Amino acid sequence: MDLRQLEHFVAVAEERSFTRASGRLHIVQSAVSASIRALERDLQTELFNRTTQRVRLSDAGTMLLPQARRILAEVVSARELVTDVRAGLRGTLTIGTMQALSAGPVDIVGHLAEFRVSHPLLEIRLRHVPGGSSELAHQLRDGGIDIAFLSLPERRPAGIALTPLASEPMMLICPEGHRLAKRRSIRLSELAGEPFVDHPSGWGTRMTSDRAFAAAGMERTVVFEVGDSASVVDLARHGLGVALLPASLVADTGGLGLVPLRGGALVWEVSLALPANRPVSAAADAFAQAAARSLE
């Protein structure tokens, strides 16, 4: 087994195609196929289930993928550590982010802009994922990203280290004609029986709401799940359900009531996450330190 074989394996696994993987790697498809066959012979097992129409990971391949990503990430980190830092950080920094870049208590875009000016030789990539903060945490642990802004009120997976950056109370978002829209504040129990609009499971705001209702022994019905805050707000504005969001994620408050919850029942927490199960790259460490300094 060598690093090139692992790189080829990860490319085929992520692209789910030998043709697309060869294009990504800029080598001929036959070379990719030969590399994978050699790796399978070395491991004495098939890593992919191949048909004429698709390529899928086998059980063994599924087990190998996270480890292969971690190995490749550690190699990149080792190379960066011996790079001549006098000329500035080099290489690539992949940052996982929640959907809200400029909104919220942390100005992610501002951090990126300042860091890019001070490290012009570094290529910075942003990555959003449909599974929200929970998926970001798993990709960080498995080496798919280098650092992440996320919100994890519970079920924090092993292998990551969190630095809290900021927090913000969540509020009831409802149409201006709703029975609770004019209240100065409400108790969580007053939302019993209300239909909800929310983000999918795995998103920080969703996990915060689910945890609060479970702690109160209440059930709630989510009638619409959407993967962006603007749609959550718009659905609530049109009376298709109420929502629970931080006020900073509500760009347009027209036609809405924003009502605080008593006693800080729901708080959205934003953290910066680094891997704890592998070396942190020089670029990720520098970005984390810069983000921490900006909040001092």
C-alpha cells in the first residue's frame, strides 16, 4: 500500500466513478483502475462493488475511507510543517461552515477576508454540507475538512476539539397575526400543539430545539424541513408553521413577530472545531488563532 494508491482510492470513492476520478487526478483511467486493483490485491479484499452503471464502496471500502482520508491529511500536514514559513503559509485550507456566513454572532466572512489578506499564498476553500453541523463534525474527524464553524449542542463526536466563539438566544418566529406575535415573551410550554418549520436533523438550531422540547417532556410536529434559514423564515411568514431561530438569522422581519423565550430556554452556540485525532495543519492552527484573537 502506498500514498498514491490511497489518493486514487479516495478519489474513486468520492467521485463514485473511475472516469471522473481520473479526470480529477489528471491521469488516465487505466492507471487509476490498475492502482485500485493493486491496492485490493495488497489488502486481499475488494474495495468497490462494480457494475456497468455505477461504482459503490464495499463494506471493506467503507471502513477504509475515513482512515485513508486521515492518512492523506496527515501527510499534507507534515509537508506543510516543513514548508518554508518565512514566505508565508502555503497550501490549501478547507473550512467547513454552516449556512449562515455573515449572519449570526460570528462574522465568518470577515474572518476569511482578514486571514486571506495576511496569508496571500494560501488557497482557502469553503465547504457546506447538507447534514449541517453534525456532518461537518464527522468530516472534520475523518479528514475531509481542516477546520469548521459549527453548532453542536449535543452528540459531540469523539475526535474533535471545540472552542466556543459566541452564543445567541433563539426566538419564536411567527406571522404578525399569530396569537403569540404581540407578546413580550413566552414560555416554551405555550408552543404545545403548534406546527413547526425547521432545519433538517443535524443542524445546530434543530438540535437545540429538539433538546429543549425533549427536556421539557414535550412533543412537537415539524411540518416542513428546509435547508436554508431564509426559507424557514418565509414559510413562517406565510403562516405555514412557527419557527425557532436566532434573530440574527432573520434578515427580513416584515410581516413577522419575533418573541423572546423566557429563561433562556434555547441558546444557539457557535464554536470553532479542530481535529483532535490527528495533527492540526499549520494553516488551520493559524486561522484558529486569528479567529480567537478577533474575539478578544
